Amino acid sequence: MRLEHHTDVELYPEAVTEYEYDVPADETTATTCPYCGRPFRTERYATFHLGVSHSDELTADERTAFEDERDDEKHDLFTFHLKAAVTVFLTYFMFTFLYALVWAG
């Protein structure tokens, strides 16, 4: 059995240079990217897209909005991790106390 070597040109004959976005007929977009025209459901998604995909082209206001959203996201993630850690901690001790009560009785 012989394996053949395929190049990217053979596997992907057409270069993908533009993306197409199909927005369902019953949905409206909140905004679109001013640089590439991509539609977004919320302003927040668009702000993250601008900061990640078009960071070299941002205006001062767009950069400030992205940094504010990023800080909010970090806070939300920290809050989630804290809640998850407390939940795991409390669940562990609940089962430990229940185990001790079963063996004590």
C-alpha cells in the first residue's frame, strides 16, 4: 500500500479569501464590522471582533471600548471561577460531613 503526498493546493483548490455570512430572515443584526462587514448579534460581540481581528486599524474610541469590554470579561470570568470553587468546596464538605454522620450512627 502506497501513501500519496498531497499538497494544500490539491486538497483546497480554491483559496478562501472572503467569508460569507448568512443571517436568518427572522433575525436582525445589531451592528456590522466597519472594516470587513461581518454582521453581529450584539455590540459586545462586534467590539471583541474589532479588538481581536482589526487591532491595527482601531480608532482610539474603539480601542478604549475593547479594553473596557475585555476588563469586564475578566471580571465576569473571575466571578465565575470564584463561584465554581466555592461550590466545589461546599459540596466536598457536605459529602464529608454526611459520610461522617453515616459512620457515626
